[in-house]
Amino acid sequence: MDKRKLSCILVAAMASVNVFAGGILTNTNQSAMFLKNPARDAAIGLDGVYSNPAGVVFMKEGFHIAVNWQMARQTRTITSTNPLFALGKKNDGKTTKTFEGIANAYMIPSLQAAYNKGDWSIQFNFSMPGGGGVCEYGSGLGSFESAVAAIANQLNGLGVEGYDVDAYMRGRQYYFGFQLGAAYKINDNWSIYGGLRMLYGDASYKARLSNIMVKQAGEYISFDDFISNSVAGVNQLKGAAALAESMGYQLPAEQMEQLRRGEAALPELRALEKYSQGVNLMSIQTGFGFAPIIGVDFKIANFNFAAKYEFNTEMKMKNHSTLDKAMEIEAINKYQDGTDVDEDAPALLTVGAQWSVIPEVRLNLGYHHYYDKNAHWYNNAQSKLKHGTNEYLAGVEWDISPRVNISCGGQITRYGLSDDYMNDMSFVVNSYSAGFGLSYKATENITLTAAYFQTNYSDYEKTTIANQQTGARILGDSFTRTNRVIGLGCQVDF
């Protein structure tokens, strides 16, 4: 590690935290209906205000409104490997350490409304197309600890044998979507839709490194005391050397070597002095953007086909941060106070098909493609992806009685991930999901829905270059997640 950059690496490690991804993890679970069967891209229903807006016009005339509540619990686990972790007091000499973040979203609301009259359907949707909760890493992240470990290793020449640190990170991110549009029924087979969504983003990030200690002569002392003692020791040796020279002799060779090492490290120690009490960062980001949405629906015999295209939402998040000036490492500048950060929500194409095998049973298929590489994210992060995100969906619905409907379905998600894109501050991994649920028509006008949805994630193993000359690589970090969601919905038709 370049010693010139050590003065900033602590802050940079903490500041580059994006707990809830802004574009690559666009939320599609906008209703309890989605949870019990995610393949809703060609279904005719009020939840289609989000998933198939052109098809909503084929519902009965009148006013329809649905409110939904979801609760999600997610874990994010990073297993980091770094030879320098062996220097850590809490690591028992091990070079691999696991960092777990817990993300709870107790309230994910959404609302869909439509007024159908004649050949027209006027529609409104409120939802959270991104974010939706808080994630906490009680022990920080591997990049946090790696920064402290690197400093301890660099100070080896001054007798540092190890380190200790307490770390913490908390991220909160909400993206609120307000969508207004209209569908028009061209004839009994065709309908079209046009609408506009306003996306408002509100995020905050808190990070802390505290109680930084270094091990010297078998004992742990605070980083603040170590720097003070080291600077004082160098000054004392300089004074002793000057006194000895004025008296015509020289200090012993061992003390002169200590003086040489101390003077060489002095600029580095003074640069690190501002971080001797630890590091705290607080950043709040807000921003908004607009995107048109178009859709089409086609009905023939027992089949229904639909497609929707959401244009790229250009977003710039405004920083309100404790970081008031640019730093040496570019990553830190993402959180510089008063700056604007690119955080687009990528364009999305969805296509779907529904087949009514018999009037009571329907089979559903769907496909989603996110144009991630055409979005604009900070530092052109989108260019590190191999391709945009692809999702494949299937489901089945069964009206087991005039009042009761049960359904289930699944979704496979594949990202264009690369080692350059993945980091412990913000990551996604390939997954497959399954959901099921029940809808009950309590009265002629009121329908209740309950559903459960679970996502199972793959492991992504990132390698790092261990030898710059040979290009040999070793395992660096391993990433995975868990996700479980329950949802309730209530639809009223007037």
C-alpha cells in the first residue's frame, strides 16, 4: 500500500458504502399478488398497475383500489480473506473472517388504484422501486478492518506487532415511486398504456472506526498514545543525538538506527494523527428523477400477452455530509458535501404470457431485462458489469372456488457480475426465488391476500492478485445473502 494514501484509507473504506443498491436491485415485489406468484407480467388484475398496466383496462368498469403491506428480513454475509487479519487481536491468528449485515424492512407499503370507464383506464401506483429498509454491520466490513491492518503492518518498523479496532456501519435507503398513467382499449384484443413515474431517493450512511489500538512490546495501547509516544520518542532521540554531537561523540548504533526509522516514519505518523481518535462519517443523500413508461397487451382466445418498457430514470443524489472537501482517494468523493452523485435506475423491459388452461387454472411466464450497462452510476461502475440483469419467471394460479384463489411461482435472477464490480460495500449475487399464497374474496367487493416469498442466493467468490509478476490469484472475498418476505393485501372494487 502506498504510504502517501494511508492518511485517507480509513475514511475511504467507510465512505464507499452503498447498502441498498440503487439501480441493479430494482424492487419488483410491489404487491402481495407478486409474492404469491411473481410471474404477473401478463396477468389481468389491479396489481397490473405496476406489472401490466395496459392489461388493467380489461378489468370491470368502476373504481378499484388495493393497499399492500410487506415485511422483509435479509442477511448479507461476506467472508473476507486477508493475511493481515492474523495481526488482529480478535482474530486468533486467522486470516479469514466473516462479516454479517442484518437488514430489516418492517414496513414496505404500496398502493394501486385504477378507474375504468369505457375504453379508458386511469391509473395510479405508489411503491418502493428501490431500497426499503436499514442494514447494519455490527462489526463493520472487511474493508474497514483491512485498512487498520494495513496501517499496523506499515508501522512494523516502529515495533508494531498487531492491532485492535471496533467498527460499525449502518445504511438506510428508500426510493419512493409515484406513477400516473392511462391505458386505452383499442378493441377487444388490443390495449396500450402510457405513463410517467417520479422516483424520489432518500438515503443515509453512518460509519465508525473507534478504539483503534496497536500492539507494541506485547501490550496494546491506544493509537493516539502510540502516535504521541512515537513522535515524542523521535524528538527525544533527535535531541540526544544533537547533544552528543555537540560534545564530540555519537549515539550507539542501535539508537541511531531507531532514530533513522523514526524520522523516516514521522511524516506518516503526523498524517495519521488526525485519525488517532477514530473516524466517524455521516452522509445523507436525496434526489429525484422521472421516467416514461409504455405498455401493450394482446388477448386472443385463451391467451394473453403483454409487454412493458420503463425508460432509464436519470437520478442524481445530492450529498449532505460531514466530508466537506475532496480527499486523495477518489472513492471518498462520492460522499463529499454538496456534490451530486449519479445513481440512475436502469431501463427495464418486461414481457409475459398467460394461458388459461381452463377458466379456473392459469399458467404464467415472464422475462425481465434490466439495461444496467446503459445507466450511469458513480465512477462508471456500470462499465464493470459483463451484461445487464436477466430474470426468468413462471407461475400457476388456481381458482379452487368462486371465493378462493391459490397460486405459486418462481423467479431466476442472473446478473452480469465481475470481480471488478463486486465489493463488500455493495454487492448482489445470482438467485432463485419462490413464492406462494392465497386470496380470499371476503365480500363481493373486498378481496384479501396473504403470501410468502423466499429468495435463495448463490455464493460469489472473488479472487485477488497475490503476485503481480506471475498474476497468481487467491480467494479474496466470498459473498452471499438470504431474503424472506411476507405480505398482506386488501383490494376493494366499487
